[in-house]
Amino acid sequence: MMSRRERPGKHARAVMSDRRWQPLSLAARAIWLGLTDVGDVVPSIRAPGRTGATSDDIARYLAADAGAVRDALPSLVQCGVLEPVGSGYRLASY
């Protein structure tokens, strides 16, 4: 049996009820949901620090198209979900 920490999708309800969810594109929504789960195992996604995950790292973590990730990141930064850190990004709200 998987521990509570390892259960995929455990953040989905909180993310989907956030007021910032509605205006986002489907790609941005998918990235946000994926990053909340990835953040449990990759501390650079959520922890304060000088480095964050690059758009290519995020695409690799989510097994997503790198172009689609690059296109969606600005809207996530604009609404305050992600914040630029160094040459990458991290979750601003986790």
C-alpha cells in the first residue's frame, strides 16, 4: 500500500478549487497539477533557493512537449503559481 506522501494526485482538489484555476489554459492546468506532485519528490520545484527547474526540466518531469511547457509557463508566472528563480522556476504556492 502506498503511503499518503506517495499518492499521486493528492493536491488536485486544492489546486482545482483555487481561484486562479479557471482562467488558465489546459496546458497550464496540467503543468500546475503535475508540478504539485513532482514537488513532493523534487525539492527544487517547491523549496526556496537560488535554483529552480528549467522549462526543459519541467517538460522532462511531466513527460510533456517542451514547446507546450514553454508556452504555458508565462501564464503560470503571471497568475502567481510559479515564480522565476535563477534560470528556472519554482512553485510560488504549494
